[in-house]
Amino acid sequence: MALRMSTLFLRTLREDPADAELPGHKLLVRAGYIRRAAPGIYTWLPLGLKVRAKVEAIIREEMDAIGAQEVQFPALLPREPYEASNRWSEYGPNLFRLKDRRDNDMLLGPTHEEMFCLTVKDMYSSYKDLPLSLYQIQNKYRDEARPRAGILRGREFIMKDSYSFDINEAGLQKSYDAHRDAYTKIFNRLGFEYVIVQADAGAMGGSASEEFLAVSDLGEDTFVRDDAGYAANVEAVEVPQAPAVEITAGPAHVENTPDTPTIETLVAALNANHPREDGRSWTAADTLKNVLVMLAHPDGTREPLAVGLPGDREVDPKRLETKVAPAEIEPFEESDFKRYPMLAKGYIGPGVLGEEKASGIRYLLDPSVAEGSAWVTGADEHGKHVLDLVYGRDFTADGTVQAAQLREGDLGPNGRALTLARGVEMGHIFQLGTKYAEALGLKVLDENGKLVTVTMGSYGVGVTRAVGMIAEDNLDDIGLVWPREVAPADVHVVATGKDDAVFLKAAEIVNELEAQGLDVLYDDRLKVSPGVKFKDAELIGVPTILVLGKGLADGTVELKDRRSGERRDVPVEGAVTEVLREVKGEVAGA
Ligand code: ATP
Ligand code: MG
């Protein structure tokens, strides 16, 4: 049935909503697709549901095509399975936890590995039952620290999540590849410009993992690529360890460097008071900066960590966090310094850092610090630095960590220069292996009658995030411009004026269009001016707009293309055919 604007539950807004940041999000609210119910929590209105249903339909088609079967698990879940997998605590503050009336711990599912695993365990017991892939399209709950950008990062959102079950590694690889192909098709159909990047497996555990990132400056994810096809999320990049160099520095020496608690002040003081023999001036890259953070473990304990890296680099908290997961990173506070009196703030050096040193604080170095290289770094006394301190000769560390902010031109794992760009994570595929199956005891009998642990994969697509991202990618100054495959309707028929004949003809055309299988949005409002109707049509963003008005007296109607703005008069008798040509033509040629 056509959506009739005279009765449609819709109120378009001329003003931007105060709580929306991104252009697409503002338009989704203004055009009546979604409304905010609470931070990160959204209500879906009729037009929004239409778009969402189309995105879901594409996903279903591609999942069904690889033989995955749709199921639906509850979102409200008991604690025990998540306790068994350790995620009740590992998930940290992102997990919505609650109690039932009997004081049992419950949670709102952030993702469903445990539940799928247990259900398969309940129902299946033999290798003959495998391989198996199951999926659902369902609400997920995560108490995100920074719900932003509307539905791009919600606290309640919809995910398509699937899980594969195989008897061995080779089977898992097959299931993984099938999902990878399906995702490629899904994101092609959704019209994203995306890259597939190597990902960090993060809180999910497991090994091989890739993300589908929509390339966009709006993205919170930074990824790198080289010119040989390597692409990875910065969290997953392993830059090579700088090879050892020959020691050229003389013995280390401590110098007075008063009032130099920052790299900037230190470099200025070095150049002013400690010029190098070879005349080169000091730069931040000659200094070794030691950054302290606190790791907050899921069990509530805190543990200090020191990261040593060149002074011209910063620690990338996201990269570091993936290395210390499930711990989260918190700042090292003044009160923490009080507990470690050997740390001279602003002048901290490797003299006191390390598990075997005075502080006992674990000390990890950036891989760009080469054995044999000489550094200026803190001398662990206020107002003093040590020069010519050679790594390997004069100081050591407890290991290395891949946590520095990457820069354009840094060498990647292939030894090639990396370029950086931003993206929004639309999908994520993981080879979980046996982590969950082991924790929850999912075993089946193999061909020889031996019990073997099932190996799993897990795969997610952000459904509501996809709607949000399509909106961000498809808009202009006056409104949304939906790609045909996901538009809330194929055509928006607008009847203007007060002439009954116009409305009668419009209703007739709407019926014909529907009979041809098209989804129609019909502006049949009687007391609304043509100007308002046109503005609404532009805002709502259905790709083809058919206007019936004064021209009807001369036998013509107007056909508008929302994206190009092109408009042309067509004879009213040919209107349906013309609309069909626009709609089908573009779909076929897409
Ligand atoms: P992010 O890094 O953006 O927080 P994630 O890695 O935590 O995402 P996954 O656990 O891999 O997300 O979830 C699978 C998919 O679900 C993601 O690729 C993304 O498309 C979607 N998704 C995750 N979190 C959210 C959210 N808060 N709001 C909307 N969609 C989300
Ligand atoms: Mg992810």
C-alpha cells in the first residue's frame, strides 16, 4: 500500500535538531526517519523502518545465499554463559547488566557468541551436523562511552550477527570465506566505498579477523594501506622493529636541564645549552619520552604501565588498548605519582622503569627504538636529563609494544610506506576458533567417534549503522538522496493545487505504479502548499519525484530526478512507463 502523506505518521522539521552532530543524522531527524529517545537510543518512524527493512532484505538475501539460516535469540540474557566465557567481567562498563526480581544477574546482549554456542551444543552432537551457519537480525545493547553521530554509534542498535560451526580449521576457513564474499556483495549493494582491512580481534578473542570500513572522514577508525594491497586498521598494524644499529655514541652523561618538563622545552634547552658536536640541531625525535598510564583490569585492579617512544610521537590510546585488552586505559593521576616517589614527573627515564627496577613498573618500548641507538631522556631527577643513553648498552625494557600513533609515510609490515585514512566500521568477520566452544563445552563426535571441540566464526554487520552511513554518504544541501536499493519508496508522487482532477489522476497513477510492483510515497495532502510539498520531497529524498499540477490541463506531468535535480515534462499517459524506466533502468544498470 502506498504511504499517503495525509495520514503518514510524519512531521518534517525545518530546523536542525539540537542534539544531532552530523549532516546525515540531522536530515534523518528532520525528514522524519528517526527520533532520539535518549542518548544513543532511537525511535524508528515509518519512513525509517522502510529504509531499514530494505537494508535488512539485502542482508537476508546474501546470508541466505550462502546457506546461513535465520534464527532469533533473546536480547535479555542470563549471566551464566557470559560468566563461563569470562565476558561478564571482560566486557567491562559497556555491558548493560541488570537484575530480575529474584535478584538473578541478567544482561542485555552486546553480541551473542555464547548463546549460539550453547544452543548448537544442546541440539547437535555429530560432525554430520556440520558445517552450520546461523544468523539473526536483532537489537544489541552496549553502553558506549561516547554514543555519537546518532545511529552510527547507538547504545541500542541492530546488528546482523552470524556464527559458523565447523569440525576443523579448513571448514572454518570455508565458512569465513563464504561470509567474506557475502559481505562484499552486501556492501556493494548498499553502495559503500569500502576497504577490507586486517583487524584486531579485540574483546572477541580468536585469530584471523577483518573489518569492512566505509571510507569516510566521519569515521572513528583510522586505517593504513600501502601500494601493494596491504590494508589494516591501525589497531592491527604491526610495524617492523627497527633493526639494530652500530653504537656511535660515547658514554652516557647526565646534564642539568632545568625547567624542561616537556619535549618542547627540552629540545629548546638542548639546542641552547648542549649543542651537538656535528652541528645538527636537536629535534623531538632525538628524545625518548616515557608515558605512564594506568591499566584498569576487569576485576577492578589497576596496574601502571610505561611506554617509551620517540618524543615526536604520541601514544595512540586505541592501539594501546588493544594490546592490553581486556584492560582499559586510564590516566596516570597525581595521586598515582604520590605512590611512586621515584618517578620525577617530567624527567622520568628508563633508570627507574621496568619490572626489575626501582618502580617495578612494566616498561615497553616502541619498535622504532633500535638497539644501539642513543637517546636523550629523563635522568629520574627533577631538572636533569641523560644524553647518549644507548638502548641495549645503557638501558633495557620489558618488551616492545605497538602503540605509537602512526604517521603518513611510516613503513608497514611489507616495508612499504603507509598512507592513512579514516573509515566507519560497517562489518566485522572473525575466526574465533575454539575459544567459546571450549569455554562452553561445545564438542561433537568426529568420523572416528572421538569427541572434538567445534571451531567457530562470528560475523557482524551494523544494520542501523548502515542506514546512518548511507544517509551520510547520500545527501545535499536540501535533503537526503537515497540510493534506489534502499530508498523508502521507489517514487514520490506529489499532487499539487486544489483541483480534484489532479488528485483523481494522481490516485490513478499511484494505483498503476503499485500494480507494477513499485513502492509509492504519495503526497495527497489537500491543504499544504506546493512549495512545502516540494521541500518535503527534497528533504525525504526518494530518488524519483512525479509532480502532478497545473500542467495536467495540458496533458503533462513533471518528472524530477532527486539526485541530479533534472526535471522534464512527460505526457501524462506515458508517466507510468517513464517512472518505471527511471526506477528499473537505474537498478539494472547499477
Ligand atoms: P566499533 O569499533 O565501531 O565500536 P565494534 O568493533 O565494537 O565496533 P563489533 O563487535 O565488531 O563492533 O560489531 C559488529 C558490527 O556492529 C560493527 O562492525 C558495526 O557495524 C556494528 N556496531 C557495533 N557497535 C555499534 C554501535 N554502538 N552502534 C551501531 N552499530 C554498531
Ligand atoms: Mg568490530
